[in-house]
Amino acid sequence: MAFHTGTHLDAPLHKLASGRSIDQYPLHSFIGPARCADLTHLSADHPISAVDLKEALGSSGELTGSIVLLNTGWGQKRAKTDEWLYHSPFLAPDGAQWLVEQKVKGVGIDHFSIGGTRDPENTRTHEILLGAEMWVIEELYFREGWRAAAVDAEFQALPLLVPGASGSPCRAILIQNA
């Protein structure tokens, strides 16, 4: 079984030889308040910058300890096409650094790679996030009605317990607080 297929978590070990493996995180690390960024207006190949994140998350309140989920709309385009595989919007290194400075727990995106498919941006974005002990969730799918569901919601993505793994498939859910 591949650990980085479908909706999955990346631990620092995914890109950093001395990084933590997925089993070295306590389960509560993968649970927290959700902050969803609507980035569906972005075009193909758009690097998601700190400015983009500030605009999309500005009214969502304090980010410390939250889990930031990036909805680019690319999850709706999922297909084995050149556009989906190689031209998604992606988190730019400066956007990754801004999230680290906000002290978020984790960050996710609706594509198979948070940093896109081109280096050096892909590698650098992963290094910034994972180097800060933040975990990453990739291949999210935002179903219809996600905006309403995301208001005052908790996010959970529990990994499989696989000692020494660099990541794990997971089930990602939003739970609305009553």
C-alpha cells in the first residue's frame, strides 16, 4: 500500500531525513478548528502567496492552533489530464512561511501536492511546512455545501498507525460545532 495516495497526511519524514514519522504525532495533533480558504477563483499554475492567504482567511479569526484547508477547486477537476496533473494552483514558499508564522497545526489542499509539481517550489514549500513540524494533508475533496459546513467546524484526519511511515492515508472530515 502506498502511503501518499488518495487523501493522505505527510509527516516531516516525507521530505526530511531526520523528520518525525506519522506515528510520532499524538492523535490530537490531527484534530482542531478548521479555517477554510476559498481559493476557487485562482487560475491554473497560480502560486498561493501570503497575500492570497491573508485575503482568503482575513475574517476567519485567530489561526494559531487551527488547521488551514485550501480549496482551489482542483479537487472538482480530478482526472488524469495534463491540466489536473501539472497545472494546479499551489502553495508558494512565502505562503507556507506565513502559515508557519501563524502557528497553525496543519495545512491541506485539494490536490496531490501542496507545493505543486514543479521544483524548486514544491520541495521548498514542503521543507518549510514539514521543517516547522507541521503536517500536511493532500488530496482533499470539498463537497457541495462545504462553505456552510466549515463555519465554526472542527477538522479531523486520523492516520493509520504505521511505525516509521512518512505519511498515511486518512479520512478527512469536518464536524460542525453545535
